[in-house]
Amino acid sequence: MGYSGVRGGQEAIHAAERLARRDRLGGASRWLELDQITGRLGLAVDRVMGEAGLWAPELAARAIRQSRGDLLEAAQLLRAHRSTLPRLAYSSPVPAAAIRPVRRISPAYRNPPGGQILGATHDYTPRILDLADEDTARATAPPPRRPATAGTPVVAPDSAVPLVGLPPAGLLADRRDPTDPEPFDITRAPARPGVPRSARLTAMTRAETGSLTHLWYLVAQAPRNAQPEIPLELRRGHLPLRIEHPFTGSPVTVAGVRVSEARTVRPDARPHPDGSRIDIGYGLCLGDNEAKALAMAGLDLLVHRDKTADRLEQRVLTALDGPELAGYLEHLKLPHYVDFRSIVDRLRALQAPNPEEGL
């Protein structure tokens, strides 16, 4: 939509586009290469890929560069590109045990099977801005190593690590739903309240990280959700992507992606009023994004626990999508003079002593 009421509207729009392109491509600094973005801004690349629903690090880096660091805009660019790609095959279900972990912790257990694997994390260090010279830091940094410490066994990425055991039989609430045998594809069908659990999980996987964590925190702190939420397991690792061979029909691993996975537990007070069951929530998202996986698992629990909270399910399905949020904000900057003029005319009519004088 152009500003048709302004003289030379199309010419002004083209000039504005040229200015924006000059800001993106010009400048005194060196051109930012894609490998610099993927290598040094990996968390931003992972976040954009997760919110776009497409694992393509170089394309995500290109989108970040084009958007000048606006991650919402980058996710929109990558998702729009995704819509133009052909669907070559459908991936086969992969069990969570197939993840090759590079980090795995369990706050619920002191010594889980396989031990605690801290991996790369800032959870136990102060969050302080590092003002040291980077060249000096590189020169004094010790060579990368993985020391084995007591209680924290080091596991190579290709090693198998057993999953944390579920609560004993009889204490776990049954979350299985026979009406949801196949994952709900939200890219092919609209997700509306009342959809199966797989649709909610998919929507949260592509949700904007900040909005998702904010909604989880807002609802989790409500008095009705005073029961404690404890992460049963949090993992980061590499998940194989498998499809059926077109000729043999056998599963074939064609690629791998990095994922973050979380399982959290709460005492389940809905189907068992006496609180005799433990309910488990699940979250899995692309890339290194532990906060999103934890918030996703928490919201999975909260939506399930309170079936009367239709508003929460609706917000999960419709109010967390980053490109949709950004698109609504962008449209506010387009011409609205007709709407504004109607508001002004209506207010003048209401304030007029004689209603006919305001017409």
C-alpha cells in the first residue's frame, strides 16, 4: 500500500527503499560474512531457524544480515523463503533416545543414570560484561579440553546416554491421546482451540522466544498454579533426521539437527484431586535454546492441567507467532487516515450540543 495522498508517493517509496538498502550495504566497516554470523552469533542463528521452522544455518545468517540484526524480521524472511521450497519427503518419527547429547542435566535427580553433563553453559558463572581485549583473551585462553570430574562424567557426542527414568509406575499421569495418532501440521491446516496436543507443541516450537517465555512466566506465577514445577531433564544435542528410502522403504539418516529438549513435572491435581499423580510436560525446539524448551514444557503442562482455560490455549496458538506479531506491528505504519478521520468525526458528533450540528 502506498501513501497515495502524498505527492509523488511511489517515487518516495522507491527512494525510501534505496535509503534502506544503502544503510544495509554501505557503511565504513567490512562486509559481514556468513561464516562470521554462523560462527560467532550461533544463538541468534538458532533462534531464527527455530522461529522460522527451517534448519538452514547459512540462510538464517543471510536473513540476519539482511535484516541488520532484527531477529523477528529475519525469521519472517526465512519463513517466507521456506514457503517457496518443495516438500521432498516426510521425516520418520525419531525417539528422544536417539539424541546424541552434548549437555544433559537433571535438577530432579542428584545422580541420574549416565550422570550430569554440564556441557557449555553460563549457568554457574556471573553474568558480567567482558571488557578484556579479545586478542589478549585468545592468547591466554587454555586449549579446549574436557576434564573428567567426580560426579560429572564426560561423554563424547556420539556416546549413548540413558534417559532419566520416569517416576515409578502408578505415580505418572497418562498423557496419551488416541485421537492424536499423527502430528498436526500447522503449516497445512489452521490451528484453533480444541486441536490436539501435537498442534500446541508445534505452535510453541515456532513461537517467538520472548513471547513464549513471558506467557509461561505470567501463567506459572498465578496463584492457581502454586504447585512447584521441576525440570526432570534438560538436554541439548544432535537429533538425526530420517526418511524412508524411496526404493527399499527402510529408514535412512539423511541429516542431523541440533535441538534442545526439556521435560518438566508437576503434581497433577486435575484428574486426581488428591494430587496422587505426577504430570509431565514436554518441549523440543531447534537449536541451542534451553529457555524456550523449558518454557514450552511448562506451558504444555499448564494448558493440559486446566481444560477450562480456553484463553490460554488460544494465546498459545495465536499470540506467540513472531512473524505474525511483527506483521501486525508493521501494518500499523501503513496509511490509516480513513479510520482516523472516522474516529474524529464520531467524537465531534458526540461532543456537539446538538447532534445535528456535529454532522
